[in-house]
Amino acid sequence: MKPMNSRILSQLINLTTQAGEIIMDHRDNSTNYSIKADNTPLTLADKASHELIVSKLQKLTPNIPILSEESSHIPFSTRKSWNEYWLIDPLDGTRDFIDGSPDFCISIALIRGHYPSFGLIYSPFNKVHYYRLENSPSLKLVNKTTFEILTTKPKRWEKIVVGRYSTNNKGLKEHLKHKTNFETFKHGSALKFCLIAEGIYHYYPKFGRCSEWDTAAGVCILEGAGGKVIDLNNNTLKYNSTKDIISPAFRAIA
């Protein structure tokens, strides 16, 4: 596919808005869920959002493969030949969704050459889109108004955001022992990348299990706002380069 154009972007914004409405319609039934093989929950909202997004993307860009959290069974022998593909989490933050938290989102990235060239994250609860086109600044869309977002550096106190269910992670605890002059905040889902991108927080360390669809769109958006995401060896993350689709431990930095 050629660089993302305004027509496709507009349709993706409309698509995620529709999927978000479906997710919100399922909030009263969020405790009706099953447990997948990887021990993560699956709700009716996950399924419905996945089905809508995949069906629409197949019509919108029929020649681009799609990898969604709910279709992750596609073998690496097939995926490794992909130079370009959609990487989707139709409902990121399912545990937050089940628990009644507003910290859930829809995450869509276009991966080219093992790296996200486009990222879009939508918060159905807040009705806010964050996105970034290739080689462009990151933008926030609220009430039909779009504006550029930028990270901020800590002046004295560093605001660190961590996963709502990550506070007991041993790696995270050890990492924070070496930090000074900071306070921590808990949030769920890939929205943490967006909150750093718009200058609310400064740092997000991740040491627990995390899949590639959890990070790709957020990486793209944060970089377009002046931040970066690197692994513990100071390397950028790579996508679809291994069999297991697991992101390494990383640091998202304003």
C-alpha cells in the first residue's frame, strides 16, 4: 500500500468509532467472558470488535494481511513473508474493561519492514482518537477538532505510569528502586503511550508479558510526539521477527 491517505484515515477513524460503540454496548455484560489458552480473558466485546474491524479492513485494503489478537493462530511460516500487514488489538485492556475501568482502547497499526509506519488508538469511553501518519507528527482528535500532541520532560518530579495490574512485578519493583524524585500512576492498556505522548506522564516501564499488538500503535504515536520506546538493550522494538509475537521488556520515554 502507498503511504496512508486521508480517505483511508477517515475510514479508519469511522471504523474505530463504530467498533467503540459496539464495545460500549457490551459494558453491562463485561463480566461474561472466557479464558483463552494464554490465560487472558476474552469477552463478547473483544469478539464483536474483532469481527467488525477485520471485515471492514479486508474490504478497504484487500491485499494487506491482517493479524489480530483474536486471530493470532496464523503461523510464523505464513507471517514471515509479510513485508506489510495490519496489526490489531480490537479491545486492548480487556481486564480493565471487565473491572469497569475506562482504561481500554482499540489499537491499529500498519507494520512495514518489521516496524509500525502508522498507528491509531481510540478510547471508546472518552471518544478520543490518537494517531500518526508516516513521517508526520502525532495528533489527537476530540469532538471533530484535531491538534498536535507533544511530550514534556520532567522538571523535578518524574511522573511514571505503570500497568494497573503490574505493580507486583518483580522486574518493575527492582527497576523503580533505582529511580529518584518520581511518583507512580496506574493506567491500563496502550493509552499509557498516548498519555506520555500528550505530556501527562513522562515514563512507562514494562517488564511483564506483553504482545506486539499491545505496543505497535503506541510506539508509532509516542515517537511522533517526540518520545521513544526501547528495550532493555536500548534497541527499538521489532515486529513479526520471531515466532511468538511477544514484545520484550521495554521503556517508553518522553
